[in-house]
Amino acid sequence: MNDVVNADTYENLAISERDHGLFVVSLNRPSKRNALDEATIEELIRFFGGARRAGVKAVVLTGEGEHFCAGLDLVEHWKADRSADEFMHVCLRWHEAFNKMEYGGVPIIAALKGAVVGGGLELASGAHVRVIDSTTYFALPEGQRGIFTGGGATIRVSDMIGKYRMIDMVLTGRVYQGQEAVDLGLAQYITTKGDSLTKAMELAEKVAQNLPLTNFAICSAVSHINNMSGMDAAYAEAFVGGVVNTQPAARERLEAFANKTAARVRPNT
């Protein structure tokens, strides 16, 4: 087994393989509400940095226990009494982990529950799809803790909900949950019956059936293209489309559509 997906080689992540190249990755520090310490960040870098090469086709990201993630391990941070230089490099490792998630080309469906707070929201924002349930709540309480975001909230969270809403969350500690959180853009799906994991698994099983190159383009090129100027973005999209839309593996699916044997897109019932 490739060490990247070998569950026995991780301490702070619980990893299990399902069918069709689908993996469930759970933060495994429930007694700490899955707070992110340095060791957990290193394991996230390791897994998501090597997932595509290890044959992972989709990931459901969740947390053990009642909560997804309560953010930075503040006790570790307090005890470490880091210098500014030391903590800057801690933040850069967080960015490394979440960039490998967002740009790695493997679809990540986050099953969110309980606290998705501070760095936990930064982690969740590195996923491509987020599912919440009735227990899920979002907050950025850094302002009340006397600290500042360091794992990408100013980038991804503000992109999801808008700059001024993100500023409001950090300044006031405002909490979002339920349909309001979905309407705001913090998640794309909400389950009113059952937990978020069931819905996330359903979505991940579906996207794992897509062609890997197509998923790679969707889960990496879109983010890269959004960082470009309009003219550069148009060129990049055309280039990626040229490669993906002519891949040999797609011809069978295109033939099925042409022969009217492929599933059709229908309105929701």
C-alpha cells in the first residue's frame, strides 16, 4: 500500500478507503474538538500532497466526535510562546496544507458538524464542496482572542462570503448556521434530516465516477483561472478545455450521449 494512504502511518488523521478510490479522512483529536496542532497540519500536507499520485479519486473530509474543527490549538500556541518569525512559518505551513487541498486536483467534500470555527473554517474553505447539518455552526472568533487569521480566511472565506462579511465575523465573533450559512456561501448543501456525512458520501461517490483528468481540471484549474486577469483566464480555460475535452477516455461517454444511451439531465422532482 502506498504510504500516503496507509492509515497506520498517521496519528492525528483517521483514514479509511471505500469503493471506487474514495477515501474518508477524519481529524482525529476529538478530545480537543479536533483543534489543529502542528502535527495535524503536517499530516494534512502529506496526505493531500500525495493523494492524486496515490490514486485517490475523491475525499470526504470530516472530524471524529461531535465537532469538525475548533481551529488553531490555542493551548499549544500559548505553551509554545512562539516568536513572530516562528508563527509566520506555522501560518505558511497551514497555507501549504490548504493549497494542496484546493489546487491538488482531487475533489474534497467536507462533511461539517458542530464547530467549524477559526482555523476550522479556514480548513473547510480549502475543500471544494461543503455540507452542513443541524449541528453545524461557523465563526471566526480571532478578534475576541486577541489574534488574527493566519490560514487563509482573508483569501478563501472572504471569497466565499465577501470581504465585509468576513471582517464582521472576525470583529464581532458573529456565528452563522443553518440555511443562513448556506445562503451566505459558507456551504453548498444542508441536511435537515440525518447527518452531513451521509450527504457528503453520496456526493463523493458520484464525483468519484467522473474521469480523473476531468476532476483534476475542475478542482485545480478553476482556482488557478480565478487568480488570473480576464485575458489570461480565457486563454487558460481554452487550453485546459482543449486537453480535457479531447482525452481518449471521454470518447466512450461522448458516444453514449450521441447514441442517446447516456443519462440525461432532468429537473429536480
